[in-house]
Amino acid sequence: MTPDPVEEIDHVSPSPLEERLVAYLDGELDDEEVREVESLLAADPKARQTLSALERAWSLLDKAAADSVDESFTRTTLEMVSLKAAEELAQHEAELPRRRRRRWLAATGLMVACGLAGFFAVVLFWSNPNRQLLEDLPVLEDFDELQHVFNREDQDLQFLNLLYEHKLFVKEADDDA
């Protein structure tokens, strides 16, 4: 990764020559220091080149500070920002019905799933009170005749033998075996 040139400039401290030349340009030197810098500039081409680069930088900085942003730039920038905000708001409002529909469908699906889970839980885990009634249905269909027979005490054993002969209890006998 290449280093950022701006970061490199921030980390490099100016040389003593550059510091003196900057002070010379700013008019911060006394008369004796001014004569020393001018004699250095007359003798050293590198010092003249550095002074020229600093003067160009100063003039660019002065020009940049003098340039101001006109009102049309501010107005167009604000218009662009407001248009972008309006587009984002319109997009958000266009997505609202879709989001509501998704929430409604999700809630409906959740309610249906909960209902089905409850139904299957009841079917699987709740004992059916009618199951025994359905198993005893053949006896209940003939309940009146059976009640009539049991009212006679002397024929109890004969009645049971008769039931056995008609194979009414065959299923139970097979289950016991």
C-alpha cells in the first residue's frame, strides 16, 4: 500500500533553511538576519530555488484565501442536497406499503402456524373421551336386551354362554391369548 503524500508532508519537519526563508518572507527577521539570508540567496542557487517554491506556495495560498464561493454555488449545492433528500424520502415512502404487506403476511403466517401447532398438540396429546364409547358401541346397541336378560337372576350363566356361542366376545378372547 502506497503512503498518502499528505501524510508524508505532515510527518516531515521543515529544514532550518526553509524555516529561515519562511521567516524572511513573513518579515519576521531583524536587519542582520535579513542581510545573512540575502547573502545566502546570492551565493546558493538551491536556496533561491527553495525561496521561489515558497513564494509560489504563498501566492497560491493567498489566491485560495481570496477566492470566495459565490451565491450560485451555495444555491446549487443546497438544491442538490434537497433533491437527494426528496428522492430518498420518496423511495422510503414507496417502500412503506411493501413493508406493511410483508409485516401483515408474516403476522398472518405466524398466527396460522401457531393455530396448526395448537391443533396438532390437542390431537396428539389430548385423550379422546369418545374412544371408549366407540369401543363399547356393539354392547350399547343391544343394551336394552342385555338389561332385560340381566334382570333375570337365574339365567345369568346361560346368557353368558349364549353370548359366547354367538361370538360376541371373540375379539376380546383373541386379544387375551
